[in-house]
Amino acid sequence: MAGLPKKRLVPLVAGGAAAVALAVGGGVWWVDKQKFESTDNAFVQADKVTVAPLVDGYVAEVLVDDNEPVQAGQVLVRIDPATIKARLAQAEANAAPLQAAVAQVDDKARLEEAMIAQRAAGVESARAEAGLAQAELNRYGQLAQQGWVSTQRAQTARASHQQAAAAVAQAQATLEAERRTAASLGSARAQTQAQADAARAAVEQARIDLSRTEIRAPVAGVVGARGVRIGQYVRPGGALMSVVPLGDAYVVANFKETQVSRLRIGQPVEIRADAFGKQTLKGRIDSFAPATGSEFALIPVENAVGNFTKIAQRLPVKIAVDRSQPLAGALRPGLSVEVKVGVTQNTGPSFAEAGVMPSQFARRGAAQ
């Protein structure tokens, strides 16, 4: 080496240094590759909720600003309740006479019960009179045959008996009429009660609509995409704003299908976001998507074509973030992140096992 010219020595030293650097870098890459699986195709997501009204009307108040934190149940928007209050008053006014009509039918039913009792007593009285008339008829008939009373007196007893029998028939008919009237009151009450129930349901619906003029936050989070303004006319289903639950944000990392064989649920994950500089967050693999991302596209890829080229597909993997970290609440949906999964820990089900139902596990064990 000492005898080599300086011009030849420099390239050799540079080449040796490059070879050493390449060997060291390759060794580090190999060790890292054996212990970790990583991807930069990962994004922060959250189950944001779109806030929409359930009744129509003009917006009277907007009680939150853009990017303002809110609590679950907090009033966000108030719709002018004047129209719905008038509808509630009308429904209550319609329900009142129908309820009074039900009470009136009940009063008539009680009166009919008393009338039925009176008619039944009349039937018993008529039967008693008929029994007495029958006894008189028998007695005078025998006396008339023996010549002790006149024929006229026997005819009078017979007429009294017939009159008493007719009175019994009349009393029974009157009792039956009262019973039929009572039965008709039962059907009339059922009809009136149904109308009263419908009117009460209309009242309850109006009260529900009145309560819905106050639009509340469905979850705790931060207000975003606020498009509602005072005086705006809104309709049911129209988006007013979104509430993003930042405290429940998570990461969806899209790993290549050549990587997922080493992934398991529960494995630790290191999360790095450009927005946080060199600071990192900790998480763990929560679950695997049931299909690749291309399957959920609006226009799925059609692979049954002649010019097919195999491309490694990506599978979405949900990563839960450790909420005890100070930066966990600072994650914003849409941020791109880099994730590194420690694959040396066999914590939970692998990718191949995560989608298998318990019954399939049982059948697999029986087959083995």
C-alpha cells in the first residue's frame, strides 16, 4: 500500500469506505427488516359525526364557532320553535274534545248499567205478577168448573194472566234493548278511544318536534365544517356541521399483502407524524380490514382482462393509539403518518386467523 501512487490510493480508500458503509447499512436494514414492518401509507382517521336537523325551520341561534370543543349533549343550534309550538297547541286542542268524548261514553255506559239493572228488576216484577195471575187463573178456573164463581170472573182472571204474560215479554224486550244499547256503547267507546289515542300521539309528536328545535352534539369532540348561519332555512337531513371526536382518533395503515403475514393483533406500533417533528406516539394493532382497499372503491378494479399486471395490493390495518400519551389528543384526521410495527411479539391472532369465525376454528381442529 505504501508503494501505491496517491492517485490510486484515494479511489481504493473511497471504495473501501463505501463498501463498509454499504455493509453496515445493509446489516442495519436486515436487522430492522427482521424485527419490524413499516409503511408510510398511513393516515389518521376518526369517526366524525355529521350534525343534521330532524325538523325544518329558520335558524334562530348558532351557539358554537368553528373549531370549538363541545361536549356530548351540548346545544349547538336552535331552530325557531314558533311554528311547532302552534302545531303543538293545535294538537292539544284536537285531543281535548276527543278525551272528553271518551269520558262521555263512559258516563253513558254507567247509566246503561243502571238502566239494565232497572230493566232486569222490571222483568222479575213482571214474572212475579205473571205467576200470581197464573195462580188466580188456576184457582178461578177450578171454581168456575164447580159452579162456585161466575164465568165472567174466570174470564177476568184469564185476561189478567194474559196481560201479565205480555208484561213479562215487554220487560224482557226492554231489557234486551238496553243490553244492545250498552254493547253499541262499547264499540263506540273503542272508536272514540282510538281517535283520542291518535290525537295524543299527534300531541306527543309535536312535543318531540319541539324538543328537536334544539340540536345537540351527539358526541364530544371539536366542531368542523360549520356551514349553518342565523336566519338560514334548514330541512331535515341537511348537514349543518360535523363533530370530530379527536379523543377517539385512530390510524389506518395500508400494508402490502407481502407484509401482513407477520402482523398480529396487539403488536406494538410506533407512530411518527410530520406534524409532530421527531416526537413519536405508541399504539397497537387493533384489527384487520375484511378486504383490500380496492374492493371498497366506487369502481372496483376488474382484473379479468388480457393486459393484467400483478401489483401487490394493500390491506388496511386499524391501529389504536395509546390515549395516555400527551400527543394522542393532538392527532387530526387526515394527517399522514409513518408506522413501524414490532413483529417479534406474538400477542394475538395473526392476519390469517383474525378473520376466521369460532365455528371455523372448531371445524379446522376436527379436520386436523
